[in-house]
Amino acid sequence: MDAVSIPNAKVWWIDDAGAWHEANNSYAERFPDCTLPELTQRQGPLFRELGMIKVAQIGGVVDIQWDVRQASQEAVRSMFYFLLAYETPGSGNFLVTLRYFFGAWNSERFPTTQEALDRISELSACESFEADESITIANVALDHIDESHTDIAWAYTVWRKADGFFKNVPEGDLERLKSRTFSMRPDALGKHFIIVDAGNHSLSVALLGQDWPRLAVGTTPQHCFSDEDYEAAMSEDYAGVMRSGVPKLDHVRAFVHLSGDDPIWLNYERLLLPWRTHAGGPLLMCCSEASQDLDVDFLDATMPRESTASV
């Protein structure tokens, strides 16, 4: 859908000199999709080679996309002053979405322009560094689960009330759980896990598409993503949680490179729930919800360790 067909939508590009250009047909002829306000998962030439910044205003949301290391200082300064204008009295209230490439694409939404400006300043200080292609998993005490995403907290409450047995879960709650998670059973030795169910509303489906459940069921988690390093890291705790019978809550920031796209930063909460099925067999449920409100700061997770102290 072209930006012009979306009510109240405007799209601009800020060039390396800080000048603004409305995304019109002449731009579209040179750079396909340049008029689209939504994010693509690919670094087009305007980001990567020309160091430009894309700004879209869609209703009450200002959406900004750029490459942290490639965007010129003049373009960043112009973007900064643009947002400052929204801090003036009478300018109205806007949400600000920042979509930036720093080793991989990341997306954050801020309720105030000042918070967005603070993040832009932090990122600008990192422009000379290369992001660490890291996978950071921080365990969070279950005592704090009430501070988690509402669906994460709800899933834990269902597990606790049922004492980890499917037979104690109301049918409606069990169906809702299955729709938002993917489930695995351990093999005979308890070392490897096989995916047996994948909910259509799970984070994995949102990321990998509606065909993912059909392709994933019957496979091991290590072979259902195109990024084996990521899945190997995420699978390390499966056997331990199943043996202990105790759920595990994690905050995750991970560099993931899916086939066909630029890499992305995955930022989410993950709850692992060890269950006993109606037949008495072991089953591990993985409930994940996207979040930027994590115990692991984005820059702490992505900056080279020797550089974090100076940022």
C-alpha cells in the first residue's frame, strides 16, 4: 500500500546534508518501496550507501528508520530538531517508533518524544562501534513475574493453579495456552526435544509465518530456524527445566539472521513451563512475548564488552 493511500500519512527522506525530500513518484522510480511507511527487513541503498533517514508520520505515530553507523551527522541532527518541534506547546501528543540498524534491525516505541531523543543521543554515541552479534539470556526470578507481559503472567498462574498437570486446567484455558505457545516432548533419553504443537498466535509464528507450525511439528528446535546458533543457545535450558519441574522466566536479546532478510534483534520475555499431559507424559511449553522492557539494556547487550564502559 502506498503511503499516499493511508489517511494522514506522510513520508520523507532526510539526505546526508540534512535536507528533507518528500517520498514521491520520482523517488519510487529510483528506489522501489521508498514511499512505504512500514519497515522492510532489508537495508536498501538509501540507508546503507547514501546514509539517509526515513521519516513517516502516520496518524499519531512518528516512525523513523536509519542506519546508526551510516547515517550522516547532518541527517541525524535534522531528525533530532524535527522531534524537538514535537516538544513545543500545542504540537500534540505523538508516539515515536525508532527502527534502526545497529548490527541488525531493532525497533523501539516511546510514549514521549523526549525518551526517543534520549535514545537517539545514546545511539549516536555508538556510531563508531560495531555491534556485538550476541545472544543474551537473563534469568528473572519468578517472584517478579507479575511485572511481565500479561500473557506471560497469566500462563504462569494457570500452571501454578494446576500444579503442572493438564488434567487440572480448564479446557478453555488449555486451548488458549496452546494457541500462544509451542510445545515439545523430550526423547527417551531426555536430551533432545521434538516439537509436537505450535500455536498460531505464538511469537514464533509472528516471526516465521503461518506455515511455520506445519513445518516445525516433528522436528527438533535446533532445525526449525535458519539461525542454528540462536536456537542452540535457546535450547540449552530445556532439559534442566524438565528435570527440575520448575518454570523458568528469561529476558532475551538476541542477534538472529533469518534466511532472505537482514539480521534482526529479537527482544522478548520467555517462560518455560514443564507439564504432565493427560496421559502423564512430560511436555515443555515455551511462551514468549515481544518486549523492550527487559532487565538487559539493549546497548549493554549489543556493544562490544570493552566499549560499554565508554558509552
